[in-house]
Amino acid sequence: MGIEERIFNKELHSKITTAEEAAKLINDGMIVGTSGFTPCGYAKCVPMAIAERIKNGEKMRFELHTGASVGVELDEALAEVNAISKRLPYQTGKTINKRLNDGDTMYLDIHLSQVAQQLRYGFLGKMDVCIVEAVCIMEDGGIVPSTSVGNTPTFIQEAEKVIVEVNTTQPMELVGMSDIYIPKDPPARHPLPFTDVSQRIGTPAMPCDPRKIAAIVPCDITDKTRPLAPLDETSKAMAANLIDFLQYLYGDTLPPLQSGVGNVANAVMAGLVESKYENLKCWTEVIQDAMLDLIDVGKLTAVSGTSLSPSPDGLKRFYAGIKDYRQKIILRPQEISNNPEIARRLGVIAMNTALEADIYGNTNSTHMFGTRMVNGIGGSGDFSRNAGLTVMLTPSVAKGGAISRIVPHVTHYDHTEHEIHVIVTEQGVADLRGLDPREKVAVMIEKCAHPDYKDMLWDYYNRAKREVGGHIPMLLDEAYSWHVRFNETGTMKI
């Protein structure tokens, strides 16, 4: 099917142009929004054309807003030419990550559910141009998203101009899989009437005034999703520990599940494939390979998210079985998929990963050694503060055992002991519900810490309790030097 056949508003055919021509709509100092949430459904052709303009000598930098992380044709292509002055709300590429840690690019790490509303409020400035990947454009100008929704509906609403990349590699069977709803802002907002994962309250297309569409670009570049690492013994052990705990806590019926992105999160969902659980539902952000596995074996009856995020093989499997998968999968704007009101109403089990956890139950998900940004908080905070059960998972050690991930105090606070119910490592499960921080110490050390570090952690806590006492005994100098290692010359290394 050619591009003209995917544009049902015939008057818009005159807007069809090249990526190079559309890229001329982007100028220095703009705020640019694009579709994309993980490397699915992101703009591809126009960002690469913008990068080429800069390679050819044009001086240009602009703010880039997306749904979350995106693919190499967007983040990496623009970061390589240092085109991004500020980035939000999440990223994963090596080049963009280096740019922001080196100070070349400013970075706003923000809860994903809050981005759209803050843009509408004007907190984030006025968006100049939105670049959207689409399956097709409806007669009324409505844009049908491809493999992610993210913040795109609000970007379209708020931007002065819209560039649409109609991707002819994306199957038309995606039409109808999305449920687009933009809530009104307070104080005019009404309750979001979700009491079940499979409910729909919106439309299949993102509303767009046809007069805002400034250019339509044909695109035939496929999503470049990331491979998932094979399930290792550590991930399998964490998954088994958590599933055993859920069986103890909930019995045979689980509330809707939320699972973060990445290998550990995928391993947890994969563990449910072999479990005895049936009739599972997910209210989550991303749909990964293991969720497709659960659908294939008939255990997952409905999954709501804002994006697909499978491996390359998983994406091929999705396309091959799209007629069946689309019956179980609904994609929504991320302010709906990550909405705190809905997470609390449904009582979701939120399962996300951390870089490290401390003996009092706080976790760090974003900053290596408290300083170097890794990816961002993403949507984990949207769920952790509102879930029926909040679970954080992390291996007990890193660097082959050279560093403990269970520490006296985390070097950066993302999810605090006030909201975390359970911490899981391959060593075991720390059930922290109802405990004073000092009561949590024994559970954390004995259940979650690696045996090589238990004595060190106990020594720290006992000295802290003796020397300073308090609600949370804390030896500041020692707590924050826990990660420091020295080489043979006495030089610090991390």
C-alpha cells in the first residue's frame, strides 16, 4: 500500500514531500516533540535529515521532547551532531547519554505521566513542531499511531505545526489497537472511568486539525528495537523468588501487573509463563517478549500499555500474529497508561528495577554512584507511589561481585522507604511492609544482601546505631564512601 492510499483526506496529498524539505521546518532554538516510546513508533526520516543539515555546516540546536527513549535514527543521530540543547523525559542511547553527562545537553528527568499535563500547563515552554510516525491519516486529519502512543496526542494538540511520517512498513492492522483519550486539565478533569484493563474510552486516532499538518513524509524505515539478553541464572532466581512471594501473598489470583522495561522485568514476566497463574492482566507501560509468550499460552487475557518494546525477534513475532495480538493489546497515551489514579484504583502490582537499594529500603534507579545519569526515572515513580504492592528488583552485587548493590545508604534517592513494600534480589525477598526503618535492616541484610557483604553491612549498622542512633542511624562519611575502591597506588576508582 503506497502513501497516498494511507492518507484518506485527499486535500492533504499536496502536503506530501521529502524528509529534506520537511526538515527545513526545524530551526535553531525551537522546542520539538516527536513520537516514540522506547525504540517503537518514533520519527526516523526527518530527524536524520535534520542531522544531515548540521553535518553540512548549519548551526542549529533545539529542545527535544519525546515519550521516553527512542531509536538510533532520532536520539543518536541528533546527539552525534550535538543538536539537542535539552532533552526530556527519558533516554537510553550511548551518545545522548554521554552528551548529558558531559554537560553538552541539559536533561529534565521527569515522571512520565506528568509530561503531557506540564506541557499543556506551559511549564515546559511552547512546542513549535511535532514530528509523528503514523500508520495512516484519517479523513478528518486524525493520525493513527504505529507501535507506540506516548505523549504524541498532546504534542499534536500543543505544537504550532505537525510533520507526519507515514511509515509504509507499519501494517494497517495496527489501526484500532490504540485508545486515544486526552483528559481535561484540573480543575475541569473528570474521573478516568477505568475499572478493568480491557476498557476503552477514546478513539483509534489522535485528533489533529488538518490545517496544522505542514508536511507529510513517506518513510520505510523499520523500528530498531533492542535485543533482550538471555535469561541468566540471577534473573531467573529473582523471578522465582518474587513469584513465590506473590503466591504466598495473593494466592491463585493476581491483581493487574505492571512491569518495567529491560531484561530483569522481562525475566519476571517470563517466570509467570511457567507458573500456575491463569487469567492474568497487565496495566503497564511497555509490552515485551514475555507478555507475548503469556498471550501465546493463553495466560494473559488483556494488556494495556503505551508502547510495544519487544526484541527484534519479538517484533517480528508480533507482526506475524498481529490479528490475534491486537485482540489482547491496547495502546494508550502515557498519561493514561501511567496514571496514578488508575494504578491505585486497580491495585496494580508494580515491579521495577533499581541500581541499588539500602538497608532502610530506599532505592536508586537513575544515578551511578549518585552522579552519572543512567537512563532516568521513567514511569517507575508513577507506579511505585500508587500501586497496591510496590516491588523493586536488583541483583545483590555488580561488577562480578566487586560491588554490593545492597548498601548502607543509596547515593541517589528515587524511590524512598515510604513507598516500597518489597525488595527482591537473587538471594531472597525482603518484605518491608509495616516495619520501622531499623526493623527493615535485618530483613534487608539477611534476605537480600550477598553473603560476602552481610558482615560489612551489619558492622556499619551497629556502629551507626551506637554512635548516632536516631530514627535512621546514618554515618554520612562512611555511607557515601561505600562504593569507593582504591587501586594499588592508592588512587580512587569507581
